[in-house]
Amino acid sequence: MRIPFLLLFSLILSSKLVSQELIKKEFFDADWNISDSSTAVYYKVTERENTISDRGKISSYNVNGTIISYAEFASLHEQKRHGINKRYDENGALTSLYHYEFGELNGSFAHYHSNGNMKIKGAYFRNELMDSLYSFYESGFYRRKDLYLNGKLVSGNCYTESQQDTTHFEFDVEATYYGGADSMQRWIQQNLVYPQEAIELNEQGRVYVSFIIEKDGSVSTVRIERGVSQSIDQEVKRLVSAMPKWVPGEFDGYKTRTKMRLPLNFNLDNGVINSTEKKKWWQKN
């Protein structure tokens, strides 16, 4: 008996789609490395919209069930945010809310003090600050009033808590390596050890590593996002963990944790080339 081609194709497609999990639960340790449920500190729930679409949402929780974050995605595979992105404090109170469109910050955003009062409110258009940006002290008094156009500051005023004018300070300051990118490049070249095992096996490629610059400038939470081999990945983790302190980032004048991404190219002929991609870790402000 012959099955028509279109019907056969439909059956194959259906079998692949149902194999995708509509709801997936993963457990993590204190550094967000995958662990089992018995030793987990956090867990994450991924919910796919349906078996056909890659759209969905991801929610993270403390192991006691208190929510940490909620994010909507146009593509779960590509981690392309689209929709609402929320972060919460250790008690489950909302600390920030952002809107994304296909991976870009687009629309209003807000941060909240622990007492529930507004901390920051503004808007983005295609990842650039737009229009009015306000921030407030916990008391509710103004901390800043800025006006942006296409990401550029047009005018701005900052205030003391008694509402006196004070020196204007930059809203978003990147974490930086002391001496800049060239200095970091030299430090990496001087301290990296190409594993002998990797040399013997002719292992080469690009490693993507992420890490957190803490408020005191120290490096923490080093994770291999995409590796090459066990020996090379271990060397990257050792190297990044040994980095000297950075100049920490600032957000509205407050020291903040910043997530960094560093691609490292391992090439037996040309050495190691690196670059960084900064992304403010909004939920940690």
C-alpha cells in the first residue's frame, strides 16, 4: 500500500513537532550551572507557544518558588526577546519592566524601589533612549530629568534629595577593563596557556564565555556559553576567573552588576584574538 507523498511528509513533520517539549523545567546551582533538583538553588520553566512556533516564554524561580524573572521571546532557540521582560527581588516584588521587539529594546521601561515607588522611567526606540527619562529617590523626589533624541542627551538636570541642582552625571556607564581593550588583550596573551592536550589533538575554534562584573569590579559567575573542547573550555574559565578587577558599571549613578560576553579564538597559527560585547544585566540593578 502506497502512502501519498504529501501525507507521508505530514506524518514525518508531525512526529518531529510533537517531540518538542511544550513545557520544560531545568534546575541550576548558585552559579546557574545545570544541576539536579536535589542540589538546585534555582529553576527555570520554558513554555513554548505551540508545537509549530518557536515563540514562548521563560520564567525563573528560586527553589522555594519565588519568581526571579519573566521574559517573552519571538524565538526561544535564538533567545530573541519579544514582548514583556520583568525582574523581581528576593521577595518576589517587581524591580524592573522592559518591552522588546524582536530582540531590541522598544517601548517604555521602568525600575522600582524596594518600597514600590518608581525608581526610573523612560523609553527606548531600537535600543536607543528616547524622549523623557526620569529617575527618583526612594522618597519619591526627583533624582534626574533628562531628554534624549536617538540615544543622545539633549538636555539634563540632576538633583540632590533636597531637590537642589547638582552636577549632571551619565545615566548608563559601561563596566571597563582598567587600561581599556588593548590592556585586556595584552593581559590575556600574557596569561593564557594553550593546553598541551589541545595542541596534540590540534583543537582550535572560538569559545564564547560570559561573566559578571560585580559592583566592586571583581569577576564572578564565569560560564562557557559555547565551547571547543574540555581542555580549552577549562583554560578559558581559569583565565577569566583570574582577571584583575574591572572598573564597575554604573546605572543612574549607582554601581551595578554587568554581564559581559567574550569570544576567544584559539588558533595554533595565529594565537588568540578576543573582543567583548557588553550587555547590561538589567535584573541585577
